Amino acid sequence: MDEVKMIVSCVVVKDNRKIVRVSFLRGNDYADGLLPDGIIEKAGGFTDVEVRKLENYLRTNRQDILNQAKTINPLRNWLGEW
């Protein structure tokens, strides 16, 4: 795969579950995933094989990504660093 950027959300509560949204971007291609499930919910531009690799990446790195999400302060990110 060419260079893929990953964007991680903060931990959010949806339907009484704590989740983290993860987006993968490559040019105009995108894949939106969900943790702790480790699944890609929707994608465009990535092949089926690439989507499976991204899901494998989510599952393999689940704890590291979740730990990263716990450190994100959404208000600070929205307002910008002072």
C-alpha cells in the first residue's frame, strides 16, 4: 500500500458502549473502522484485500490504538493548542 494516514478519535459512548473510530486515508481513498470490534464499517478506493489488512491492523494494534484514544482531549483539539 502507498502511504496511508490514520486518524483516531477520542473514546466516545454510543449505545452504552465505549468505542473509538479510526479512519484510514490515502489520497481520495478512505476506510472507516471501529474499535474494539476491529472492523471496517465502510470504505472507498481500498481493495477488499487492503480492507482485510486494515482490519487485521486494527485487531493486532487494538490496545495501542485504544490507549492513544484515551489521551485525546476533544475540546483541546477542537479549539487548537494554546
